[in-house]
Amino acid sequence: MPVISYKVAHIVYLCSFLKIDKMKIEDTLENQFDELGNDHISTSEDTPLRSDAFDLDDAEKIERIRENVREIMLTLGLDLTDDSLKGTPNRVAKMYVNEIFGGLNPSRKPKASTFDNKYKYGEMLVEKNITLYSTCEHHLLPIVGRAHVAYISNGTVVGLSKMNRIVDYYAKRPQVQERLNIQIVRELQKALGTEDVACVIDAKHLCVNSRGIRDIDSSTVTAEYGGKFKEELVRREFLNYLNLDTHF
């Protein structure tokens, strides 16, 4: 059982044993989950999805989200008869399903076409400065940054644009940056049939930059190294590539 789930179960047991009322139990759990989200802690390498995540088609999801966004806006006191606001619930619903959370749908997963390494290129291949737009799963605020991905071929290569598309696919879902690193690396390892894959991400989190501490200058750097990239010299070579200044 995950550590967080174990702690929650333990809290519920203790509260029940001590006959603490339901409201206090809920307040205790809510405070714990708030703390978890504010500390940007992930509980799983996989995106948490329910077993019925795809029972509804996209049109049904858009309809439900539209109504819920409408209720949120009304609760906030906004006038949805205003020309500027009346289309917002529908726009947000379509954006959630088709764009910023489109990576939740496995049907949108890019096919990583691979090819034989006929020209026998045996050095590291690095695709750097891949533009990354994601969403923090704790506050549903944007994550904006760059991903740098590398691999060493063991006989198979992948189209360059597919590396960008894999980054984009896993970014387009509620995310924790560490998990995003892992998912990108695991997908490329599977496609290429090698452990020798690495990914570094440098990104700004608006949940840090625009709320809470409101530190507009800080960014978060995370990395995942597989196979040969765990060796210091190989890892250093990869990081040196990232320092190359490319202009066009």
C-alpha cells in the first residue's frame, strides 16, 4: 500500500477508535491532502486514472465539464449573459478534453516509428529545447519549460519529431514533473529497445510563480537517467550538449 494511503487509513482508524466526529476526520484528511499538493509530492509513476476513465466519449465529457465550469463561474458571481463570458464554459470544456488534457486519452498516443540504424551511428543523439506545456495536478495551473531528451542506439533509431510528440503527449495531462520525466524515458526505452535513454526538464510552475510563495524567478529541474546515462562520464557528456548555444 502506498505510504500516503496507509497514513490516511491509519488516521481514519484512529479517529473512529477515539470516536472523533466525521467532520473532524474530513478536516484532518483535507489538511493532509492540501499539504501533499502544496509540497508537489507524487504518489505514483503512472498517472492516476480510474478504471472507468474512458467509459464516456469526448462529446459526453465536454458536456459534463461545460456544465461544471458554468456552475463554478456562477458560484463566483460572474454574469454568464455577458458576451465575453457566455462562451467560456464551452471553450474551457473543449480545451480540457481536446488540448491540455488530451494526453489522458491513449488513442492520441503517438506511434513511435523506429528504423534500423543502417548508417551505424553509435554516439549519443540529443534532442534539446523541446517546448513543454503541462499542467500541475495539484492546482491545475500551467507548467511551462523545456525538455532535453537523449538516447544511445543499440541498433534502432526513432524519428526526431517523435521525441517531441512523446514529450507533448505525456505533458498534456495533469502532471508532476518528476513523473513526466519518468514517463518520457520509459516510453522511449520501450520504443527503442534500450535502457540508454535520458531526459532533463527545466520548467516554471505557475502554482509557485503566480500563487503561494509567488516566486517568479525560480524554475524546477528534474532528470531521469537510464542505462549508460547512469555512468558519470556519459551523463556529463549529455549535460555538456545542453550547454551548446544554438542560433539560427
